[in-house]
Amino acid sequence: MRAKALVLVLGLAAASWALWSNPRPAPAAEPDLANSSAMSQDYRTSQFAARTGWMTYRELWFTHAAR
């Protein structure tokens, strides 16, 4: 009976160690679009506006000129 309990305890300890010792895989790296040479300045200013809530002078000028 003690042998079964010992095997059970050791088995649970080994299983918990195996689960907790293996790190989770890192998330896939997102492409750095803001610094990509293929992306335009318009994308960067729209990202600025999305992050801060402010429009850049360039965006204000062109939205006013489009009217």
C-alpha cells in the first residue's frame, strides 16, 4: 500500500514538474510596420493619431484642403 502511494505521489510530482517547468511558447513576432520602408508616412501619422487621439498638422492640413 505504501508503495502504491509513493508511486502515486512521485507520479503527480513528476507530472506537475513537467507541466510547470516547460515555458509557454513565445507569441509570434509582429512585423515592425511603422519602421518598414514599404509603409508610407500616412500610415505612421494615422498610427500616431490612433495612439494619442491627436491629429498631426499634416492631417489637419489635408483634411481641410479636401473640403
